Amino acid sequence: MSENPFDGSPISRRQFVRLSAATGGALALPGAASAEVSSAAFDAEYEYVLNHTPEEYEVPTLVEFSDTASMGTMESIASDVRTTTSPEPAAYAQLSTTQAEEVAALPTAETIHFSPGANPFWRLGYYPLGVFPEPERSVDFLDYEEVAAGFDHLADEHDDRMRVFSVGESAGKYNYVSDRPDPRDVLFVEVTNDVEDREAFAEKKGVLVNCTIHGNERAGGEAATRFIEQVLRGEYPEVDTLLDDIALIFAFTNPDGWAARRPQYASNGVPGAPLHERGNAGGDTNRQFPNPGWVSAAHTIAEPLGATLDGETPAPDYVVDTTPDMLAFVDHCRSYENLECGIDLHGMLSSKDFVLALDGASQSSTSELQNSFELIEAIDERVTENLPEWEQLGQALSPITEQANPSVSTLSVLPEQAFNYGTPVETIGYSGTGFVDEWMAFPEELGGLGIPSLTMEMAYSNTVGGNVFDPVRVGMQADGYRGSILGAIDYATRDVEGRFEGSGDVAYVTTDELTASAEDLPYVGGEDSEAVTYDPSGDATTTETTVPSAGTTAVAYTVEDDIGSLAVHPHVHESVASARLLDPDGEVVREFDAEDGRALGGACCGLPTWEVSDPAAGEWTLELTNVLPTESNAEARFVTARGAGEAPDPRKELGYAQRDYEVTPLRYFEDLDEDADVDVDAYAPEDLNPGRLKGYDHLVVIHDDTGNKPQKYRNAIQRFVDDGGNLVLTDEGLNLLADLDVGLGAGDITQQTAYVGQLDDVNDDHPLVTDRRPIQDHLWYIAPVGYSEDEAPIYGLDNAAFESSGGTVAGTTGGDVVVGTIDAGSEAGEIQVIGSLLPPAWQGNLHPFGMTDYAATYFGHLVMTNALRGQQVREVDGEETLRIGRGDE
């Protein structure tokens, strides 16, 4: 941003802030009729908007004149009037109802339009300050129709480098002016040289940028549109030089949530309140992707392959009716075969970090993880470079922003640093399913795009505080996300390779007991296994309520005695809330603290979806506590399924067939072998003997299957440790400790279930967490391997017993040792303990789109790397750029 962004602008910053406040206020008020004014000059949309905006507020107005005679008079009626004589006489201003009547009475006023958007003259196709002017020269947030028209204009000017097209339509907001739903196009923009040469396009490296999946988070849409224009105008020469080899692909999803700010549209969950909206007719758009592993029945899942998941039948009717935009988005993205990476641009409120990168769940080998984190670090460099004055600019934000990003708890209006990254649990405090960036990362054979991908979160969101446009704030957001896009482009130009450098060969113990397949499910394999009938066994109920300013509201829901699962999805629209779910005995079963974490309210001010297996019959209570002094509309969706104790049938509950799969967490070691410079070999329990193990430095056991010769098996492992070997035990493998000569008994081995596989206390001096970043404590993602919240199995050891055995603690959960090392004696080896990392898949929840074998996080991989005394190495364009892990000390 310039030192004085209002240099050269026709009005002052004070005027812009006043204009912005008036516009935001008008469009944030309920749409109940407040006046009955009419004029032959008003078009139908303008008359409706004017009559549904209280008189004391102003409406963005474009007046077309037959000549210039009355334009001066309009300037005496309203302040801050902008005029033009090209391509025809016209004027723009913010008008109250009274002022609009006076302007309509002017003799040369021909047509008066409602003109929301950043550029006051976009309806005329007149762009004196650029098609998408910089925020400092804009009068409001970019409007959907303005952007669609602007893209057409740019594509006409740059038809050799830009292609804009629709891949489908939204369900459509109900339009009270036309008295019908109003579907809108899901727009894609491609920017590259010779863009119409599709054969050449397919050979280029594609960078996918998803901009507006949550319509009420404007940062991505504000940044990407301007970035596209700047590239086409030659303002990024370094990007120009890449367009022979790089293809930029921008998706503008959720057009209904974007357009919802117009007062003539019905509003999901906020009746009559014309704000930008988070989701579409199917609910939260960033929970609608067909990801493998656990999916929640509380969300509509958009899988364009249809009910049978093979493209032979359409998707269920309710999906087609409510989420056609997401179906089109998924289908089109799968048509690209040249994607290198993807980023999804969001907005958050107060945060300790101005920009957050969220590395999502997938099944990632060492090499794939190093690619993902090269993408993160490329973006980090560009964001930091693009926001050299972010602290000063943050201090200069207008009072409007302070209202939208209040100081609460440990968070302040100004973030502590420019950029940070981690998993969603590490950064925003909760897990979930159906996220778009995770869908991008999942392998193509599991329905994803198979590319490194990130969710990006930008502080100072417009979400709370009346959706008021503040040019300084939006300018910062545009700068930050332009940096993120440039970072993604940088990554796409690089050749990244990751490998595991070991300190010796590795053996691991196999078992068929860890294998899970679709054939194991009770509803697969019978005569009707191909039939798909959507007939949910439970109920779906949405309750609307209001959360008072800094107060609490409660919603009750009765669970019947034969319910197998309960999904709860709360949402607070105009504020931020904490939440608790209480069972019929009043016990807190789930809890979310909006003030605990790096970002207020977590990602996008959203609340997590909760899934409870075998819920107790009786009245359940959802409590929502507003953490801001802002009254807000809220809703809670409760979805149940019957059949306690059985895996629910997705054909019945969701209308999707079960995708075939066979998975085992032992695949982790097959992938490790491909990336390692040492041998990683598999042995069945009965094949272990001291002679065979003598050739290995490390032995890994992740289960407690002792095979058909259990004593021989245990003796071989004891001998391996006695001879100085390094034994790594994870998950159920910890049960083996009771049979080894280390002073621990079966009673010292603990098992708990936690929200996710996460440490709550870490000793950074311990070798097993060497090179851990302070934010990292999350070991594995739950959803891809079938677990919902509070179902993560964690094995551990009693702390006192562990330390008495000579163990040193690296990390604990709930007071139990989960990560640590046992010194087996002066001449013997060591035993590394990782109590939660590679669990077997859990098949008890809905998972129509299959499973992954494992879902270790970056931190989880790092702990295993350290347990094996190895290192992860990254090379970029043939040169080593990163080496982490303890190595062979």
C-alpha cells in the first residue's frame, strides 16, 4: 500500500470512512419495508431497496441523466457526489430516501439504479480508476454482479491471456423483486499466455486459488480480483515472464453467499438481514466436500459422481437442489490434470497471527509433506514481504475495525506476528470434515485432486461489526492475499523433493488385524449392496434462536432411546460464541471455547460440528455463550441416525453408496521405504527371531498381535533391545511393554479417548521432539481414518511408573506419558514410546467415500523421524534447503 493511499483520490480518507459506514449500515439492517416512495425514474430493484432501507440510512445510487444540466443540482442535494460525462452523463452518491425523491424529480434524471460495489460507475462499463479499483479508491466491497461484468470487460481486452466462464449455477437466493429464486454463475477465471490453446494449457503448471467459498469472508475475493487485473495490466512483470509455463486458475464459489447482501434476497438463518452469508442453501459450503473418512450427517456432501459414486446415477435430489454450485466446482476442478497446488482464501477475526496457513488432513508421505511445507514457506516469504508495514497499518485502522475485531481474552486488535502455520487443531483449535483444502490434498483415487493445498485465514475479517467496509483494512487484506497468491506461484515453479535419511535399517511387524475394508461393513456384500435409497433413519431439525449481547442462550433437543449417533452443528451469524453440549444428566459432553486459541472463534468465526456415538436417551442441551457485546441470530442443526452399535449405512442416511476400500496403517512404512535411503522391511510376528533382527538398528511395533508363537515373538524383541537395538512402540504396541524387562506392568499402561490425537504438554528438551515448532502438538488427523471428535484412541503410561522405570518424558496427554523414551540399560538399547500416531481405521461412523491408511501430521512424522534417529531432508531445484530431526546422535 502507498504511504498515503488517498493521494490522487477525488475524496479524502475521512469521506471514504463516512461513506463506508453509511453503506455498511444501510445494507446491514433488516429488510422490512420502511417507506413507500415511487418514481418513474426508479428501476424495480432500486425502488425495492429504497423502500426497505430506513430513511436515516443511505443507498448506493447511480443516476443516468439525459444531459449535464441537472448534475450540478444533484451535488447540492447530496454530498460526495461523483460525476462523469463518459460514456454518458451520470452521477453516483449515497442517498437517503428524501434525497432520492429530490434527485428523481430533477428534469433530466432518466434512470436511477441500485449500484452496490467498489466502482461507482461499473454499471456503465466505465472504469476511470481501474476495473477493480484499489480499496483506497473504492466505495464499498466488490459486488458479485460488478465482478462478473468486470471480468467480461477484462476478458474482452485480454482475450489472449484471460478466459472467464461459468461451470454451473448456485441454487439461487429468493428474489422478492422478481418473485423467484435467482441462481448465479459459479465463475472461473484462467490467466495464462495463449489461454485458448487448450493443449498448451494442459502442459502448464496450474495454480488453483479458491476465493469466496464463505461469502461473508471478503478478503479472498477482494484480493484475487485485483490481482487478476494487475497481472493483465503488466503490474507483476515477474508473473508475466512465467505465463508461458504457469496457468493461474481462480474459482469464485458460493455466489449466493456473496450476493446475499442485496436487500431483495431472502437470507438463510438471518431473515430479512442483508449481510453477506457464509454458506449456501445446503449449509456451510466449507463442510460439503466428499472427503474420505468420517463425514457428518449434519452437512450436505456434494459428490458429482452421483449416488453410486461411479457416475452412473445423479447425486441425491436434496444435494442437487441445494448444492449445485459445489457439485459444479468439484466436477470442474477434477477436469484439470495439471494442478501443482491449491489455496483456499478465508477470513477470521482477532488473531495472534495476521495470516494463518492451515495444513489439512491427508495421507502424506515424507516427500509429500515436504512439498506441502515448501508451499507454506514460499507463502510465508511473500506475505511478510508484501506487508512490511502491517503493524503500523494495524495501529492506523479506523474505529470501525476496532468494533469488528475487539480485544478479548488474550487476543488484541493487533496481531502479534504477520504469519504462522500448523494444523487446524494447532492454529484454530478444532477439527472437522468436508473442508475444501483437504479435499484438494486427498489422492485422486480417493476423489481428491492430489495436490499440496492450504486453507488461508486473514485477520480483521469483515464478518462482525455490521459488515462495514473499511478501505485500510481491506487494503491490508488484499496485500496479504496477493502475497499468498504470489507464494503459491513461486512454489509451482520449483522442483521439490523430500526424503528420509536414516541411521540404520528399519524392520516393522505386520498383522492382518489392522486391515479394514468395505467388505467388513454389515451393509456391503448382500444382494442389495448396490441399491441406494435415501431414507434417513433419524431426524434432521434446525432450531433458530438469538444469542444476547455477552449472554447465553440454550437450545434443547430430545434424543430417543434407539438413536445410534447425534450430530450437532451450531452457528452464530453476526457474532462469536463459545458452546457446550450437555447430556441428559447435565454432563458436558462437548465444549468449544471461542477465546482459547490463536484466533477468536476459530476459523471464520465458525463453531465445530460435534458427533456423539450412542447418545443417551433424553433431553440434550446446547448452550451458546456470546463472547462479544453484539446480539446475534443463531441456529443449531441436530441430525440423528438409528442403529446403535452398528456402522450406519450411507445409502440410507446420506443417499450415497459405499465406496470400496482396503486400508492398513502399516502402509506408512511402505511409503517410508520409498522415501528412505535405508531399508524398511516388513515381518510377520512369527517370522521374528534374533538372527533376522540382528541386521536391523530399529524395530517398530504398532499393534499387540503376537502371532501364533507369542513367547518366541516376545523373546526376539527382548533380545533385540538387550543387544542395543532401538525399539519403537506406537498405539496398541505399547501393550508389549508389560512383557518386556523394563519394570512396567499391564496396570501401568493406560488408554483414553481424546478430542484428537494431541499432546497437551511437551518437553522441548527431549530428543523425540527435536526441531518442533512451538505451535506443534497434534500427532494425527482423526477424520480421514474414520474417527469423529472425542473418539481418538490414545495409549499412554502412568507418569510415576514410567519415570520409575527410567523413562524420560517428551509429551503427555491427560497426565499420562504418550511420547517418551525408556533406557533399557547400560549395554542395552532404547525403547521409544509414541502412544498415538497410527491407529487402525474406525468403521463405526459414516464414511461413504472410503478411508485413508493413515493420517499422520507434520509433527507426527517428525516424532517418528526422531524415534528412528533419522532426519527429513528437503531439496529445492536440486539444492538442500532443509534438514530436520535428531539424526544419529
